[in-house]
Amino acid sequence: MTKPLPLAGLRVVEFVHMVMGPACGLILADLGAEVIKVEGVEGDSTRHLTGSGAGYWPTYNRNKQSLAIDLKSGEGIEAVRALLATADIVTENFRPGAMEKLGLGYDAVRVLRADIIYCSMKGFLPGPYEQRPALDEVVQMMGGLAYMTGPEGRPLRAGASVNDVMGGMFAAIGILAAVVERQRSGQGQLVQSGLFENNVFLVAQHMMQHAVTGKPASPMPNRLSAWAVYDVFGCAGGEQVFVGAVSDAQWRKFVDAFELHDLAADALLATNNQRVAARERFMPRIRECMARLGKAEVMRRCEAAGLPFAPITRPQDLFDDPHLLASEGFTDITLEGHHTTPVPRLPLVMDGTRFGTRRDLPAVGQHSRAILRELGYADSRIDELADAGKLAGP
């Protein structure tokens, strides 16, 4: 007998798009919740993004059902309200006021089910900024992350939608905490997650660096590292490897592994703080050593010595990563055109289990008819809605 997934039995109805809301739903769906995605009859616009947004839909929408219905019609709202009465959890990440305008805000939905857990994911938590539109890039710029990532005077967004994804993660954490609390109290609640506040949490270590030292944190390209060897090194053939030696013991292993006997014998480099102060003196010696070795040899020596190291890898290279392939790091989904591709699983193992694909990416309205039938709609009524253009799906 197959063991039930952790969130089996929970029904989630999501009104989401882009990354933040779908990421939250993905986490809940992969862990076993039934997630029903409500989208317009034309389908979520995220399905059709190109460029840097082309990966949003296939990354965050497996294990979900699709109800494609016209939310601007009375019939569509009536059907959705019937669905919400059966839900444990509702999630949404549309602009402030959008759900209230539809009559689907928290106060309206908890009339349908008093113990509903309603999660609203926005750019900002309640406060002076809450009506502002926000994007991951917006909050990275105003929240200090872009300043920390780029060189001085050249703010640069992080190379992934870090706030959108983590904002969805914190939303899922809040939802699960509310589920536990509901089991104890019988009460539902409103859960809120904000992109800006998520970004502030990410840069908290730099804020606290200033609080502790009295000095502002420098952007990453200009920072004074806490460790003397903590760099990307050029290797023979033009390739690169990151190597770190973050303790005195690792320093001794490092100089031994790379046969830097003169540095090993230098008493003025015995401690980490001494080495940080002397970086300009000895780093050219280390870079010269690394430049004579190929990437594979640098990595071999680091692994043998137990040193932290990393090749500089492009995202597309990860499809062939031996660790991910051997550790079930991917699950398969089917893209448009019936092309199957691996996609990263949740970075989580529970009782030896990795969570994968139970439902492939849904077509627009793929489950519309089945969901309405479950709600008591007759096939004739479902046909009427479809013929009127108020319901989509096969």
C-alpha cells in the first residue's frame, strides 16, 4: 500500500500567475494537496510568456488541476463560490483589490467557509507601500539586494526570481502553520506574504553587519571577504573554479594540496585574520598556481583535501549533473508539442521520499468539466456554459 503524501486531503484553490503564487501552489501540490488552478477561459497569461519568462509555467504548475472559467460573468462567479465552499485553502497573488472587486476577497470567502485559510501574496505587507505594484526586480532595487549584487554604482538584480520563489515559500510556511493552528482551534485565518519584506529578510545579514561593525556592507564585488581564500580562480584552458578555505585547518590543507610550501611556511599567514590582511601579497602566487592547472585537476585536489569548491556552471549544464541524476533530483513533465523534459524537484526529502510529478502540466480547462460535475452541475448546464464561452476545456 502506497503511503499517503503529507498534505493529502487538503484542497487548495489558487488564483495566481507569474511566479510567487504558482510557486506556493507547487510546494503544496508536490507535498500532496489537491491544487485547483482557477484561470480565465483564455488561460493564464503566464502560459504564453517568452524570453526570460518562458520557464515560469513549466516550472511551477505540475500536479495541479485547471478550471478555466469566466470570472467576469455571474455564472462563473457562482461556480467558483461553490468550489470555494469545498476548499481548505485559498491562495491569490493578483494586484491589491482585484479579488475584492470580484467578490472573492477574504471577508467574502470566509462567509462561504468559516475556517478557510486564505493566503494573499503581494508586493508589500500592509503599510504605506501596500498599494504599489511590485515585481521581483522592483523590490531587489529598493530592498538593497541589487546594491549588494552589483559593483559599486551598478545595481544588479540577482540571476533568479529569488523574492518571488521565497515569497511563495514563506506563504506555504504560513499556510501550513495555519493548518496546524486550525487543527487546534478550529479557526481559519488570513495569511499574508510580501515580496519586499522577503527581500529585507534576505539582506538582514548585511543590515546586521552594519549594526555590529558600524560600517556599511560593501557590494559583493567590492566586499572585504571574511576569509582570505574565497574566490573564483582562472584555470588552464580558460575555465574557472571557485575555491574556499574558511578556517586555519582548511588553509593548511589548501597549501598542502596545491604544493604551496612557501606559503605554508610563512608564519605571517598562520591565522585567517593575518591572511585577510595580507591578501594582496600572496593571492598573485595562488592565482599563478591555479592558472597552470586544468579545472578537473583543481577540483580533484580540492575534493581529495576536503575543501569547498565549485565549477562555474550554467543553468542548462545542470540537466547533466551527475549528483542530480543519481539522487532523483529531477521529475518529468510534458511541454507543448508532447516533448518530455526533466524539471527540478522540491529540494526536500521526507522519510527517504522525493516528491515528483503525479499530474502533468494541465491544459487550459483540462479539469473544468470534472470539477463542475463534482459540484453538482449537470452535463447539460456545463455544455451551456461552454457554448456561451464562459467555460473552457475538453
